[in-house]
Amino acid sequence: MNNSILLEVKNLQVYFPVFGGVFQKKVAEVKAVDGVSFTIHRGETFGLVGESGCGKTTVGRAIINVLTHVSPDVHIGGEILYHDKDGTVHNITKLSSSAMKVFRSKIQMIFQDPYSSLNSRLSVKQIISEPLEIHEPQLSQKEVEDKVLWLLEKVGLQPEYANRFPHEFSGGQRQRIGIARALATNPELIICDEPVSALDVSVQAQVINLMEDLRDEFGISYLFIAHDLSVVHHISNRIGVMYLGNMVEVGMADEIYFYSKHPYSKALLSSVPIADPKQKGKQRILLQGDIPNPLNKPSGCSFRTRCPIAIDDCANHTPQLLNISDTHSIACPYSIS
Ligand SMILES: Nc1ncnc2c1ncn2[C@@H]1O[C@H](COP(=O)(O)OP(=O)(O)O)[C@@H](O)[C@H]1O
Ligand SMILES: [Mg+2]
């Protein structure tokens, strides 16, 4: 990891329309992401954590700019700034498909479910060559084949597997195929959306080790989305914690894992069974109630309805991230000490 910035997400907002009534008019908005900011440096892994439904996947999909394909009426606000190596900065929030093409090769995404994310009718060779054919049309068939075999080797799969189909592989092997496919275009950033959540624990470690080796070899950055905090702590340099569409805490991986300050991060972390001596004797905080419906977010601080230290005033102000050190910031004025 070095200090040069690769991606800057500034005050990102993603509001999905909700339609209803006989005329299917827009009746409400789901504020899936409501003013999220963070930065990813070159060669860094930035972990994004939070309960299901807090907006993690939506952040990832906003970065690869596919949200308008799913919901044409989605509102996307804020900026996503991609910094080229030569210092040029591009706002990629609202690019057309053709303008986005160059960034599609630099930013790839891998998904939680390696079963449904690979086209089952294509052979491994076809799956991995597809992005090459799109982004490097100048390559000869032989060059594409050579690159496919090289990629298979890089992700720890035998070259003989190239002609097999996804159903012939285990979950871990399929995730390796997904990684090879993502690597094909020499990306600078890979967005990993719960990449190991569907795998057995023993296989998870192997895939995580592979991802770390690839990061070190190729200098890739990862946005690593997960709800398993111990996995995120292991792989990430820095971590951001999200709650109902907002970032509530950002810091170095150890700052978040061992010394979190925001009451939500503390509760999230104390739900993880950790066999770590630093955590011994720490009080477990149980979250009260369910996560509110994002259509009906509480005013002010949206965590206040479940927060053990909330006061009346929390209903009146949406807390902003405040720096408590050069690396650590929290969105709760009552937890700074
Ligand atoms: N295409 C969509 N249309 C409407 N609502 C959506 C859409 N995608 C996600 N949402 C809503 O946005 C919120 C955040 O979802 P998501 O980003 O998938 O969360 P996470 O990945 O953290 O589980 C959820 O309330 C979800 O229902
Ligand atoms: Mg998700």
C-alpha cells in the first residue's frame, strides 16, 4: 500500500424509487446510500462492513456504474473520482456505457455466489476469455488462450480445467474462476462483494490467501465487502462501518477491530466470538430491536433507536464523520473522548 489515491467516493447518495398505486407512480424512495465518503489508496484493501441491507452492495455497484441498468429512475448523487496513475481525475458517477468501458477494465467485481455469477453454459476458457475479447480485441486467439492458461495458474487451477464447465467445480474453485475472470483485464481495483461468505471456513482461508497474494503481486486494490468482521479485519488495511446507508466509523483495521468508538461498531464487534486476549473482559453489547425499515429511517442519527447512549438531541442532527486522529473518524459526537 502506498499513499497515492486510487478512488475517492464523496458524499455518495443512491436513492431507489418505490412505485405504488394503480398507476405505479413513484410513492417513496429507499435511501440505500445516503452521503457516504471514503478513499481507497493504491494497493490497499478497504473493508466495508455492516448488517445486511445497510447499502454495501449498492456502494459497490455504484462504483462499477451499473445501477441505472437495474433501476433507470435511481437517483445517484455525489462523486466517485477515479485517479489515473498520471494524476488525471475522472468523475465516473454518471458516465455513459461507452465512456465507462475503459473503467470497466480497470474496475472489476467479484460476487458472493460463485454458482450464479458464472455462466453455466460456458466453459472456463470461454468465461475467462470473454472480458479479454471485449477489452483487448487486438489479441490473437493464441494470445487469448495463453493468457487464460496463465490466469488459471495464477489462481491455482490446473490448465486441464480450461475446457470444463462451472458445475464440475467446487465453490472454492468456482470463486477462483471468478477471480481469474476479474484479473483478465489487469484491473487496478477489484470490488469483492462477500466473496467468501458462501464458502466453507477452511476454503475461505485459501481464497483469502490467494487474494492477498494477488494483491501483493499485482498491486491491486480491493474494496472488500463482508459482514464477517474477523475476515475483514484479517484482509483489510482500513475498514469502514456502515449503518442504514451512512458511514458511521472509518479507521485502520486494528483501530476498528480492537478500539472501535461508535456504539454501532462496538455492538457489531461484540457480536463476533473472538478468541483474542485483547478482547477478553470486554462487555458484550447487544443491539436492541431490529434494523429500521430504510423507507422509514429515524430522523437525525438513524442509529438512535437502537443506541445504548442515545439522548433526545440525537433525533435533531445527522452526525457527520469527525476525525479523532489522522486515521480514525466517527459519526457520533457523544463517543469522542
Ligand atoms: N434495485 C433496487 N431497488 C430498490 N431497492 C433496492 C435495490 N437494490 C437495493 N435496494 C435496497 O437498498 C438497501 C441496501 O441494499 P444493499 O446495498 O443490497 O445492502 P447490503 O449489501 O448491505 O446488504 C436495501 O434496503 C435494499 O432493499
Ligand atoms: Mg450485499
